[in-house]
Amino acid sequence: MLSLKAAEQQFRVAGQAADDQLAPIGQARSERRRQADVSHAAAVRRARAECAAREAGAAAVVPQTAPLGRTV
């Protein structure tokens, strides 16, 4: 039977190993968040360009961006 101190030490060591790495779901979530931020920034840039073009009375010339990757 383990003493309380020994059990706490084992628990701490096991917990440290798990905390050192990101879980796969955490990595996927942060990658999706990054892609969403990139997409949002591109949409804001397009909207600002279109608004500026409308105010200037010209047709909006908005550069096309590369398609984003898909998650499966």
C-alpha cells in the first residue's frame, strides 16, 4: 500500500507527462481557429476594398486569395 506522499508524487509525475503535449483535439481546434481567423481577415479586406470602390464610384477590383485547406 502506498503512502499518501508517494501516491501524490506518482500522480504528479503522470500528470506532467500528459500536460507536456497538446492533445490531438486541441491541435485540431487551434488549427481550425487559425484558419477561421485567416478567412475572417480576408473577408474584412474584401469588404473594405468593395466599400472603398463603391465610394469612389468604380467597380471593385478585389484580388483573389488562394483557397483554404479543408479539414476532414
